[in-house]
Amino acid sequence: SQKIEQNSEALNIQEGKTATLTCNYTNYSPAYLQWYRQDPGRGPVFLLLIRENEKEKRKERLKVTFDTTLKQSLFHITASQPADSATYLCALQADSSYKLIFGSGTRLLVRP
Amino acid sequence: ETGVTQTPRHLVMGMTNKKSLKCEQHLGHNAMYWYKQSAKKPLELMFVYNFKEQTENNSVPSRFSPECPNSSHLFLHLHTLQPEDSALYLCASSQGQGGEGGELFFGEGSRLTVL
């Protein structure tokens, strides 16, 4: 069955460092991969989308990579700030499908 | 403000009650979704509507009944729920289905507790 794995343990880093979050998947061939941020008690907020034929995408301090051979996406936040503390969700989508399959998310804690 | 409004934000109901969750999107999107988020579990897709037609029912029990009267409004009618149905119910909308334009805009969710 399709499986998306995100590190269930919280990532705890010092302010100013680069945070790197991992999303691995099996038994799936996504055409698109999305990353969302979710704060406690709030709905997820869309951050970035990357296509299967794109290796990397950037938006301000955010960078996403997508390796379809390794079946992995990495999500980087450079110069991290305490305000970046949240849970980050990856989600995969097949070509031309409305079904977005989510991972469980990884909680990021940025210490001042 | 995400452009997707959900009410109520919190709901407590007994197993014999009937209640409804409401979602309204002000983004002019064509697709609307209900997701369930339980503690320590990934978001689970429940229903999808595209141009107010249901296009997906992800094997959801009949005690959950969706209604989409138009592209801007989505309801989830709740009847004889179980305690394990307690969760955060999230509504979302998207411009398209899939790919760029398929990113979801979520509401803040309705926290449901079933006693």
C-alpha cells in the first residue's frame, strides 16, 4: 500500500541554523509533491509545490528538493527563526488527481 | 484569514445528537474537500466535491453525510457518531484538481468531541 513517512520525532534546532525535514514515500509515483505548515489548533497552510520533473524549488528562505529515484523530498528552512516552529506536512498527488495524500508531519522547534 | 471559514470552531455532542458543520469559501474555487485529522495520524480525505458534484467518498461511514449546495458552501451532517469520531474536521478548497492550481486552502477546522 502507499506509504508516506515523515520523522515523527520533533526536530529541535538553534535559531539561525538550517532546518532540514525529510519526506519518504513508497508504492507511489507522485506527479506533484506539496509542503504545508500547520500551527497547533489551526488548519494547514500551503507553502510550496514541486513537480516530478523539477529537482529543486525555492521560495524566500524555503527550499524543496524532489528525488524520484530515492523517492524522497527534503524541505529546508535557512536562517531559521523561532516563528518557524510548527508542524510541517508533506503531501503527494498523482497526475491530474484531486487526491492529496498526507504524511503525519514533523514538528520543528527553533530555539532562540 | 485564509478565505475558507468553518463554523463552529468547537462542538461537543452526544452519540444520539444530530449536528452539522459548515464551510464557506470566498476564493472562487471549484473544488471543496472534507478532511479528518486525528491525533498522531495523517490527514484523512473524506469527501471531495467538484462544481458541487461529489467526486470522492473515501469509504466514509454513513453517519457522516456531506452536502454541497453550491461551489462556495459545504456542509457535513453528523448523526449518531461514536467517541472515536472525535477529531479536527478540516474543510479545504482548491482552484483546480491536481498539479499547480491544486494546492489546498484550509479553514481553521472544527474541533469535534463526541461524548
